[in-house]
Amino acid sequence: MLETQTTDPRGIDKVVASPSSTRSSEKFSPEVRKGLLGLGLGNALEWYDWMVFGLLSAFIGPNFFPNTDPLSATLNALAVFAVGFAFRPLGGILLGTLADRVGRRRVMLLSIMLMAGTTLIIAVTPSYQQIGAWAGIILLVCRVLQGISTGIEAPLSTSHAVELVPEGREGYVAGIMSFYVNIGILLASLVSFLCSLTLGGAVMADWGWRVPFIIGALFGFVVLYLRRALPETLKPEEMATNTPGAVWTGVRKHWLSVLAIIFVVGAAQAYNYAWNVGLPSAARSGFKEDPTAVFALTTILGLILVAGSWIIGKLADGRSMSRWFLITRILAIPSVFLMLMYVQPGIGGFAAVLLGGSLVLVLNMTLYNVVSSSLMPKNCRGAGVALGYGIGVALFGGTASYLLVWLQSMNLSWVFPVYVAVLSILSIVLYLAARRTNGLFVGN
């Protein structure tokens, strides 16, 4: 294997492998390892905060909205959950352009500050019974700001990590970043489960739901401290010449890649939120399953995702991301129909569906962000990937939980898996078209 090593102005060693190389055995420098830790923990925080809101929506709804009907209050909370997704494209446009213009590090710090601050505000906001409609307004504003933050966090942190590591290690990045994402999901389920087990359902409905949010806010300030040492991957000369006009000229030139990213992300996120938020919400609100049992099963799902992402990252390291992506996305098409098994109350049916679809879920959720980063060149990667990611999550991920619960209430459960299967097929077609037209800029 032929390799050359270069050092950028900030002293970050980059190993560039020849096209024929299949795996880099180079060890990362301490600076790169610290950078990956800060980026990964930021992803963990984002997903922890985001998933806690979804998991506790049945408790949050009655506290922030009129408590006339538990199902309606839950749907109101899930609607606010979806509104946060609607602002992800705005975050991608604003903060993605900024990341390509002034560098990745500053935007990564801003993202964490927004997430930690708004999570703390949600934790201490008085209920609807205390301040009336202002409770829902404050909640909505916080979710809008969190949507802007998460519109850049996941896509840019992965792109940043890909730029930090030697070429050929994209599989490792996919595994390690997904590992941290799943740590966040696991912690959200675990903390919710332990709070429910310790405090009981009545206390959780009253004030106990606030505890996981306080934990998330504290976690955020720790991540902010760690991210102060993030290495910058854009060179000074790149930032000097990369004007906003140049960034968006690049995005327009690669419009097909942006379109592909929308569906690559959207299909994965629709599957993900159906499994991690939609099914648990339907189990608690629609089928009246025991909350503690539901949280226990989502915690097991989190353990599967954590272990699976690590294993998949090891297996995919140094290998073709394209091939891995296409195989895993094809598998998602039939597996999403497992949810049709859960159409009536019964914790056994819920467990079979939730855990039965977990393997294909972890395959898809491990790879999609690195695959998205590979479709855009470096000079407009922050804006292009974040825009595609934000639109994909807003259109298809953020609405998945609400859509699933609503369709089940209308006795149209079969529509949702058909919907996700169509999204998966479109993602494959558009990815192949973008790869053929524009090529790949990371990996192969």
C-alpha cells in the first residue's frame, strides 16, 4: 500500500492513501483522538436531548398544553417535536455556510451552546397550569432553536471527523460517530427508564420528567468544555477564498447530490424515529402499555444499537462505503413491514417488532452520514450536506413519529411501512444517479 503523509498549518497529520489501498493501519495523533471524542460526545448530547423529548412526550404534553385528553396532549407535544425538525434546514443554511466560511470549530461550539442552553430552559419552564399558554410558547421557541442547532450538529460533526482522519478510514468514522449517537439514544432510554422506575408514573407525570432534561443540560456544558480543543480542518487560505457566494455556487453545481442526501438521510431517519419514538409513543398512548416496560425495551434497543454500530464500523473500515450503503438500504425495504405485527395491545408484540427491526436499523443508521458527506466537495460540504440533512430530517424524520401514531389511530397502520419502503427505494436511485454524475469526494 502506498501512502503519503502531509501536515497542515495547524499540525494535524493527514495520511493520504493510494486508491488501491483497502485499509489504513495508521494510528491517530492525540489531537485527532481528542477531536473525535469532542465531536462524538456532541452527537451523543444532541441525540440524548432529542430522544428524551420524544420518549417523554406523553408526560410533556399535559404539562405544556391543556390536559383535556391524554392522546391529544401527546400529539401536541409530538407536533412541537416535528416543528423543531422544520427549522433544521434553516440551521443547515445559516450555520453550514458559516462553517464553510469561518471554519468547523467555531460552529461546533455554537451548536453545543444552543442545545445545552435550551435544554436547561425546558427543564425549568413552569407548566401550563402555572403560566398558561406561555408554557407552550416557550417550549416551541426552545425547539426551534434546537432545530437550528441540530441542523448542523450531526452533518458537520461527521464531515469534520472525516476530514480529521486519514483517507480510507471512513468506515471507522461511520462506526465511531454512530456509536456516540447510539450512546445518546441509550442514555435517553436508560435515564427515562430509571426515573420512571424510581419515581413512579404519577411523579413522572408531575415533575419527574424534568430530571432527564437537567441531566442533558449538565452534559452539554461538559461537552462545550471538551470542544474548546477541537482541531480546525479548513486551512486559512481555504477560508479566505471561500466566500458565501462561492459556497452556494458549489451547492448549486452539486444539486443532484443534495437531492440524494435528502432521501439518503430521510429514509434512514423515518425508519429510526418510527422505531425509537413512534412505536414507544404508540405503545404508551395508544395501546396503554406499562411505561416502565416500554422504557426497558427501548433501553435494550439502545444497547443493540451501541454494540452494533461499533461492530459495523470495524467491519466497514477501509472498505467500500457505496457497497455497504446499497446493501443495507435494500435490506430496509422488507424489514420496515415488521411493524405491522404490532396492531393490538401486548408488550410481547411490541418487543418482537422493536427488537426484530433493530439489526437493519443499526446498519442504516451507522452509515448514512458518512455516505452523505462523500457526495459533496470540501469547499461546500458544510452547507451542502447540512442543507440536505436538514430537509431530509424535517420532511421525513421529524414527521415520522406523528404520522405513525396518527395512522394507527385511523386504523391505517399499513400505510407507514409502504411510505418508508418508497423512501428507501428513492434514496438508492438518487444516490446512484449522484454518484454517476458528480462522483464521490470521500472514500469509494
